[in-house]
Amino acid sequence: MKSYEMDMCTGSLWKKIMVFSVPLMFSNILQVVFNISDVAVVGKFAGPIALGAVGSTSILVTLSTGILLGLASGVSALTALYIGAKDEEGVKRTVHTAAILMAFLGVAIMFLGIVFAGVILAAMHTKDELIKDALCYLRIYLLGTPALAMFNLGNAVLSAAGDTRRPLYYLTFAGVANVALNLFFVIACHMGVSGVAIASIISQYISAVLVMRLLFRSSDSFALRLNCLKVDSDKMKRILRIGVPSAVQYALFAVANLFVQASVNSFDHVMVEGNSAAANSDPLVYDMMAAFYTACTSFIAQNLGAKKRDRILKSFYICTFYSFMLGLILGVGLYVLRYPFLSLFTNDVAVVSAGIKRISVMALSYCVSAFMDCTIAASRGLGKTIVPMFIVTAGSTVFRLLWIWTVFGYFRTIESLYLLYVFSWTITAAAEIVYFAKVFKSRELSRQLA
């Protein structure tokens, strides 16, 4: 076992899950910093209109990255399964097939996003004073999607092998470059939203080049070689079987949130700008919690490959506990520091007050999402994603739309809109847990572990 890798099938799960997850937390946070530094710089140095414009694109950015993360989760789960089973040929074919799929998806999202960005922003009822800058930012930002796809490929493969440190090093370097370029383009060059978008895509290509360089130079079973780049039909089907429903889940969340953003846009521009500033807490909290979801999938998949039933269930319990506690601590901390946090993005007192309305509701809501997302990750580690996708569709998409049309439609307050998150997470989590318990006790899994 190489120094950067981890054997997930032996040793203390409490310790190994934490050691695995901490670097991944910081990796996830640095990816979020790309977008948050954009918002902070434009809010401070280009004004509230630019802040609202960049913030108005956040759901579409989340949609594109979520689709890539969904497919990457399929790559990670299948790679971890073969590593646990010590099937080097399976690892090799999976990684080379995945490289082609991820590259194609990155280019496709970039092209479709650029073409339809204006239509989607208009459908979201983006304010007239925001839409020009929002469209400019989004079209430039999407040029970095192929790089984002390849970084997520590398991160998925390395995470499956237990290596979460080297992606962190690469993102640290790229994140520092992103912040420096943001300040240069906006303050020195007066480029506004286009400057922060250009800084983001340069940073994304830096991190992608570094992780792909590692994969091509590696001597491990997951190394990439140009002469081995071809699609294995069996591995492609297995990646898609796990990855596509996962990508659809991310997309459904984003689509539901488009309706939430459209509802936010029904208020005045101050509330829209306050929501944009406060919503920067979401990826910070979610993505730190998501480190434990990735750990859950990887540990369960490796132990499934190694046929260790007890460690599968223990991995699920430990990851759920860790992610819940992290969400609770971060949520409470965010509320305590709400004023300095919001001041990072705006100097406008009215915008800060509007942002506090969101933070006040979300602070104790984040931890509830752990029960839903960790259970989904556990099912993914077992190779089950179709049913969880339908549960998410009903609980966190259809339910949210019904909430907007009924509860929010009746009260018409911003607080009644924000409450839909915790209620939808609770309903979805209950159904996901029932399904996971059924799969874990099934004869099919028993035969697989025999």
C-alpha cells in the first residue's frame, strides 16, 4: 500500500474515515472558494448589482458541477469496488473508460450551457438590471467545464484509492491563484464580472492539469495511458448505471432550486442580493459534509469488494454521525458569525439584514441533510442508485414545488420559502433509510458477499 493510498478494509473505521475525509473537506472547500471569491470580490469592489448578477448564476453553476460530480461518483464507486476486490484489470478498464466519458460530458455541458444560458436566466425571472452581467459571467465560467470534468475524474479515482491529500495540494495552489487573479482582474483591470469568471476558469485548468499529470505519470493500477484510452462497454454500463442516476439527483436538486430562486426573485433586488450573499454558506457547509458522503461510498464499495459485511454497516453509521455533527457545528457557527460572514460579500446594511433572514432559518437545518445524503451515498456504494433517484425526485423535488405553490403561496414570506429545505430533507431521509435497510438485508446482497 503506497503512502498516499489507504486500505479501507482493515483497521479502525473511526480513525480511517476521519483521516480520509479531512483532506477531502479542504479540497471541497477550495473548489467552493473559486466561486465564493468571485462573489466576494465583485460584491466589495464592483457593487451590489454585480453581486446579484454573479449570485443569480449560482444554481446553474451548481447544476453543471453537480452533473459532473454525479458521474464521477459512479467512477469512484466502481473503482473502489475493484480495488477492494484486488482486480487491477478492472480498475484499469474502469479508469480509461471514465476518462473518455468525463471528457465528453465536460465539453457537452460547456456547449449546451453557453447556448441556452440566456434562455434559462430569463426563465428564472432574473432581474433586468442583473441579467446582462449574469449572462456574461456564466458564459465565460462555462468555458472551464471541461477542466472541471477532468479534475473530478482524477479526484474520484484517487479518492477510490484512499488518496485525498494530493488533490488537496493541487486545489490549494489553484485556489491561491484564483484569489490573486480575481483581485488583479477586478481591482487593477476593472473587468468586473468578466474578470472573476476568467480567474475561475484559469484556476480550474491549473487544477485539472496537475491531477491529470499525476494520473499519466503514476505507476499504480489506476494510471492513465494514451494507448489504453478506449471504452470498455461493460465498464461504461456499470459507471452509467451508478453515475447517471446520481447525476440526475444533482440535476433534480438544481432544477428544484431554480424554482426556489425564481421565488426569491419575486422579492425586491435587496432581498435577491441578500439571498445571494447568504447562500454562499450553503456550498461551504454542504461540501464539507460531502467529504463524509464520499467516504461512505468509498469505504462501503471497497468493503463490498472485499466481502466484509460488518464494515459496510459500520461505515454507514460512522459517516452519518460525523456528517450530522459537522453540519450542526458549522450551522451554529455560521449563525454566531453571521455579521462578519455577510460583510465579506457586501457593505450594504439592508443587504446584510436580508441575508440574515436566510442564515437564521438554515443554521439548524443543514445537519438534517446528513441523514438523506449519507444514506444515498451508502446505497451508491452498494451499486444502488435508481430507486434513490426516484425517492429524491419525490421528496426533494416534487415536494419542494408543492411547498412553493402551497405554503409559500399562502404566506408569501421569505422565511416560509427557506423552511422548505429542512422539511424536504426530513421526508426524503426517512424514505432513503427504509430503502437502504431493505437492500442491506436482501438476498441479493447476501449472495454478493458470500
